[in-house]
Amino acid sequence: MPETEKNQIPEQPEFLTYSSFPSGKHEGKTHFIIVGAGIIGVCIAFYLTRHPKFDPKKHYITIIESKRVAGGASGKAGGLLALWAFPQQIVPLSFQLHQELSDEFNGEKEWGYRRLTTISVEGDISDANLARIKERESDPSKTTETNKDNKNSTATSTSAPTTTTTNNKDEPVVAQTETKSAPSRTKSAKQIKKNSIEITSETTNEDGNDSGVPALPKDLNWLNASVIQDWNQLGNESTTAQVHPYQFTTFILKQCILTGAVELIIGKVDDIIIDEDSGDCKGVFYYPSSAQLENSEVSEEKLELYGDQVIMSIGPWTSKILPDCPISGLRAHSITVAPKDVDEVSPYAVFTELKLNSPDDPTPTSGSSADGSNAGLQQQQAKQQQTKFVSPEIYARKDEVYVCGEGDSSVLIPDTTDDVEIVTEKCDELFKNVSKISKTIANGKILKRQACYLPVLDIPSSSGPLIGETNVENLYLASGHSCWGINNAPATGLLISELLLDGEARSCDISALNPGLYFDASLVYDDEEDSEFDEEEEGEYDDDEGEEYESESE
């Protein structure tokens, strides 16, 4: 069994006030219940309070969260914002809203908002290539010969970014082999010519040595160019930016609470309340909980909370309440690193495709098997087929460097965000791999090892998210944002506020994101099924429940 640990519990902001029980301030008012205090739920509450038709005397918002604010991906994601994100119906709006929020609330100071440049790099960090680099640095006379050999040995991975062409003036885009559960961030990113930003006049790495590889941008001197074989610009300061997700979410929540029309309840929602006659949603059932203690137990007393509209914004936990919803969780590990000198780390987001092993490693090439076949050649071919790549993403922040890895679905989603397990080895591998392309990171210190689950829509015809009213009246959904939840949260919040108070989404056409197109929200668990399931699995309800969903979807 791999060594695992739990996520560090962040210190809750001082302004946060919450209870396990409703205050009663919603009584006599139009009551909106938002399930989930991640970035999506918080933005929904924020834009509701900002809507011209919202009146604190007539409207009230209750946010109910199972454990803690931004405890999942909303607190552990990279925070990249990009105009080339998906879906394009809402991305331009959301990107602009992020800028407007930063302008209004000084986002640069409050949540690390800033514009930045985004590039993709292809590199070789195999032991064989690192040995060649070391030899070249010790004997400069071998530079030309070694570089020639190195270029000839470049292998192409089936998962590595490849250049294709769009219908837009034949501009190349980065395309990546994509699995159902792991959408590529760079799939829709157009490559920009290298001369659109200033590059170094000489091909030097961070040690100042001639590398003989394509020159990196002049201010990207914290990457080791000697292992980089190619790079492309995906975005500049007009198309990409970043935020610190946890800081953003908690700050925006504070603005909500200051209105006096929003309260936060800590409790685990168990089910929705359905009117037996009309079939409409009337509220939620929940078990009171607490965010004060890391391992505090959920109360055995189930409470009812009634509201006029219920909005589900619980990301990868959605199918725990709505079993027919095709949203699952993809676990992603990440680390934050304090570099030796953070001032030397220029504002870049770097997508990588790094070769771990080289097909040019020495292998036997002589001798034949008993039937006369060339065993050495077969070994060489087999080794070429086993070439492995990794694709860590690196985001330079103002005070640290964030690194995340590829997702995995090997572990089912746990009960709460506090229960998410971190595989220590995966985090250490992240640090090990990126250290080979940056001595600045290698000389730094790991601040956090963490993991979270991304909400992935398991539908081949759509990348998500699902935004809007379900086929159950008064039950709304805002989930399935995949790796672009931080990017698309403001637009999602604004659109849900329009649906609730205007009766339609006016800012964007989101008809293709209608939840009713993809699942039946009226299919819910009944208490008898839950009781039998709990008894059979002895408290392991969530894990096995996830397996049940998978078998149904298959």
C-alpha cells in the first residue's frame, strides 16, 4: 500500500461565522438554498446579492456546506484563467468578470490576481539525456555532436501535444490525446509564434550554458533550457491570468455575508425534499456537522431545511445526492513550493510534456535467438514502445510555485473534503520531475502536499458544465466544470442569479448546458435503500456507492 496522508486543514478566516442550525432569518422571505460552499456556490450567492431584483428584505440565502469553505478543488486548484478555456459559451464573460472583480476589490492584493504568459514545453528528463547534458557541460567541445544526437533521438508520445490546424487562418493549436475522465487544458489553446514575446538572443539555460535548443523567453530564466526540446506560447497577458482560488473564494464569501442576507450552515446534505403531490423540490435533508474539529462526527439527527429554490453546487459529490447525474470525481495531486528566491520567478504558467525514459539508452544489438531472429532489435523496439511521459503543470504565484499532476480515478470519492487521501509518492514525484527542469524549484522547499477531486462530466458529447434548472422544478444544478471551475465560476454565478430572479439566462446562451438534457433529477435514493446499503457495507456507503454508479453508467 502506498503511503498516504490527509490534506492540511486551512485556518478558517476570522470573518467566517456559521452554525449547524438555521437562524430563522429566512422565514417569510424567498429562500434560496445553495448546497456547497466552494467557488461555484459562493459566486452564485454573490451574484444573487448583486442582482438588481434582489432585496434583502424579501430574499434570503442559506449556503450549506458539509465541512469547510473551499475545502476541495476551490482551495487547491491552480487558479489559471484563460480565454481559450471551455465551454466557449461562458468563458469570455467569466474572464471579463474576473477582471471586473479584481478592479473593484483590488484582487491583486486580496487574491493574487494578475495577468501572465502561458507556454507549453516539450522536454527530455530521462537519465540518458541528463547524462548527455552533464557530459556536454563538462566538455563543451562535444556540444554540437551531442545536440545533434539529442534532436535525432526525440520520440513522439501518443499523449504529447501535437500541432494541428484550425479553420481560423490555419493557426496551429495544441491538441492532446484526451481520455473521457481527463480533459486537456491545452486542447483549445492556439499556439502563438515565438517571436510574439522577447526571447534570449542566445540559447542558454538557467546556469548560463549554451544549450543548443530553442531559446526560451528572456524572462523565463528559471527553467533549465538544456532539457527543453521545443516550446510554444499558448497565451499572453491579454488572454491568460491567475488567481489564488482559496483567497478568492473566501474573500467573495465575505462580501456575501456582509450583506446580511447570507448565512453559512455546516451540515451534510443527505437528500432533497420532494413534494409528493407536485414533484417539486421543497428543500433539503441534512445532518448537522462542524468545521471546528478535523474529525468531528456528523450528527445522527436529520433535519429539514425548506426553501423556494435549491441550487446544487457540490462538484464531484453531485451524484451522492442525484444518483442519475453523470458527474464523477477525478483526483488530482498538487504541491506548492517556496523557491529559493521567489522574486526570480517570473509570472508564467507552464504546461509540460516531459520524457521520463529514453529509447536511446544502450541495449543489446547483437546475437540472435534460436530461430535466427534479432533479439537485440526486438528489445530496442520494445523499449521504444515503453517510452513514458509526464505532464506536470507549473504556475508561478507571487509568493510560491504551484505544481499539479495528471488526474487519476483509482480511488473513489470520499465522504467529505477532509477525508481526501494524498498519496505522498505522487507529490514527491511531482517535485522530482519539475526539479529536473528548474534548479530554482529544486532548491526550494515543499510547503504543501495536497489532493482534490475535479468534477468531470461523463458524457462523450459534452465537456460540461451543467448549468440550469433540472427536470425537477425549483431544483437547479451548477456542476461539472472539470478543470475550469475557477475560471468559469463568476459567469456561472451570474447566470444562475439570472435564472432565479429573471427566469432566464440573459448574459449567455446556455441551452446546451441544460441539466435536463443529460439526466433525470427525480431519481433519488429512498430511506429504505439507504438503510439497507449502510448495513450491508458497514459504513462504507460512499465508496461502494461510487462503484454502483460506475456499473450503472457502463
